[in-house]
Amino acid sequence: MAAVRTHPGIRRRILIAFVIFTILPAAALSYLGMRAVGNVIEGRLVRERAANAARVVSEMRLPLSPLMMQRLSEIFGEEDEVAAEVNADAVGESLVSSLSDADQAQLQAQLHGRATLPRSVRVGGHDFVIGTSEIRDARNGTHTLYLLVDQHVLDDAKAAAVRPIVLAAGPVLLAVILAAVYVSRTITQPIRRLSAQIESQLPTQDSGLSTRHSPLPLHDVELDAPRELADLASTFNRMLGRLRETQERLLETERLAAVGKIASSVAHEVRNPLSGIRMNLQLLQQHLAKEGRTDESLTIALSELERLDGIVQEMLILGRKAEPKLETVDLRAIAQDVLHLLDRRLRHANVEAALEGPAAPARADAGQIKQVLLNLIINATDAMPQGGRLVIRTVAQDGHARVEVEDSGAGLSLKEGEDPFAWFSTTKSAGSGIGLAVCKQIVEAHGGRIGLEHVEGGTRAWIELKDS
């Protein structure tokens, strides 16, 4: 038995796929987007505040001094610091600011000696983002104004700007998760329903497997599901249909095997007494013939014994299922042998027989096919109690060889849905219902086909075998 390997469930896989391909990329893009928005907000805020500070200084037209820088710092916020470059070419002090001397030294050390202005500086244990703008003093001199905006202030501003985005992303994320759960349920629930219906048909420990008398109750599953799962259910139903057919064939095989054993046993027990009765009746008939007398009852008795012997032969065949020994044979030659064998019977029944058609080579067991044709021709003869015409026709074409037995009798009288090849099914008042079933069994063992059909003015039985 093949091993069954268990993997993570479909629902878990769908949720993981949603997380990997939807939520994580969305979160990453949201994070990058919020950082970009934050940087834009930070840059704009710093530039605007620096421009405002420069405009105030330019309008005041006051000399640049530490006191003025402190007043500007108070105007723009206690957390911000302001500095201005007094003389970029001065050898001595060239920077005035609202900072203490130690903090101003730290700032000056970080500003000077660099090719480009740093984005941020750390002064007095605090991080500041630098914004610059040009200013003009009372002498119309141009200077650079440095506005140091506290990083915490900018972080609070960015957080206030991004907060609505985060709050809006929450419901979207929840909707994505709910959508993933819904999609997974639409897939897993039909599968679970299908699994439950399949499991309900499995035999329990108490019920056991199919017995010799009753098959497993296999019912088609019903499922309302997406197309792919509906296709799976349909495929399973087709498999159940084939399984039901296999069960029926197995049960019928078991029944036939049992019947065959009984029939074979009975046939062996009956055959010897019948042979003794026939022999004594024939001796009595010969004795009466020597005396010039006849007894019609003896003729009838011998005829019935012949019919009983035929039934016994069929019962023996039923109990002895032999595999065909295939070889290349000519179906026309076999048909001719059977007609020769039954010549006396056909003339006695006032049946005119004719053999038509070309040679029909096929791969078959000559003895078994002869038995089939013998049975079909006897049935055709019995269908014409007042006599008639019997045509045996052979056909060879398209890789197949075919033999048709056509009579001019009353035709089939089957009820609707009745199978003439079913075991113990017969339309004859004195028939056993074994002959045609044995014929079908033999032909199917050859890989061929057999059939009965109405034709104008009678019935046609046919068998079809492969020619190689």
C-alpha cells in the first residue's frame, strides 16, 4: 500500500500565501511609503521654519548677536536653536548662536571642515536637523542662517502626519485577512464535505467488507462547489460507478461459481443414470423393431432424454470454466463442421440451412467456438418449430471476423430491460437459461463480442472475434 504523506493544510497554505504575497509586500511598501512621506514632511518643515527665521531676521535689520539668536530661538520654539555665520572668512569667531559656548563649539566643529553641509548634528546630547537660509543684515551683507530643529519635534510631526495612514491601513489589513480566510473556507469546506461523504461509505469495523451476499452501499456524492472541486466529485462518482460494476461482476462470479459447483455435482450424479435409461430404452426400441412393432412413447422418451442430456452438458460446462487455447482458425470451416454435425437434426426439424460468406480467419479456440455455434444454431432451430430457413453468414473485415446465425422464426420476445445472455434467463418453456450465458462467457474470454438482434422476418445472433 502506498504511503500517505501529510503536508500543511490547504487553508494554512492559502493564509501563508496571502501573508507572503499580499500582507508582507503591502507592509513593506507601506513602511517605505511612510518613511518617504516622513522625510518629505521633515524636509519641508525644516525648510519652511528656516525660511521664516531668515525672513524675520532680514526684516528686523538688526546686527547679528547671541542675544538676537536667543530671541529667535524663543520665537520658533524652546527646543530649536538658531545660529548665524557672521563672517565666513574671519580667522576668529565666525558663528553667533543661541547655544552655550560649549554647545556652539560642538556645532562649529561639525559644520566647518566639511565639503557639504551635514543633514543633522548632535549638540548638547540632542539630535538636531539643520535647515539653512540666506539673510541680510543692516549693512545689506549676506550671511547664512542655521536653524537647528530638534529631532523629537520632527518625529512628533511625522507621527502625526502618518498616523491617519496607519489607522486607514488597519481596516485594509483586516479586510485582506478576512478575504484570505473566506477564500480558504470556500476551498476547504467543499473538500471536507466531499471527504465526509466518501468516509461515510467506507465499511466500519463492525460492518466489515462486502460479503458474498451484499455489496457495499456505494452512493454518488453530491457537492455544490467550484468547478475544479465539482470535476473532482464527478471523477469520484465515475470511479464509484466502475466500482459498483466491478462489485456486481465479482458477486455474480461468486454466485456462478457456487452454482457451477452444485450444477457440476448434480450433472455428474444424473448423467450415469440417464445413460443407463437411454441405453435400455434404445435396446427396447430395437427389440420391438425386430418384432415389427413400434411404440411412439419410446420415441418421445428418447427425445426427452436427449434434451435432458443437453441440459446436463450445459451444467457440466457451467461448472468447468476453461481458458481458451488461441490459434488461427477459420470460422467458416467451423460453421461448416457444426452444420454437418447437426444435419440430421435440421432435416428432422424441416429447416433448410445455408452457409454464406468467405473464409473468416480468427484467433480462437476451435472447440469452444464450435460449442458456441452449436448452441446458437440449436436455439435458431428451436425458434422454428414449423420449419424454416437458417442462414449462417461469415464476414471478414477491419481486423475482425464475424459469424451471423439468422433464422426465420418468430423472433425475440424479451421484456423491457431483459438480458437474453443473463444466467438462467430463457424465453423457451423448457429452456435452462444456461446456453446463451455460456456462449457469452466463452466469447468474452476470447476478447470478442456477441449479440442478438431483430431482423425482418426473424432473429439474428452474431459473434465477432479478432483476426489476430
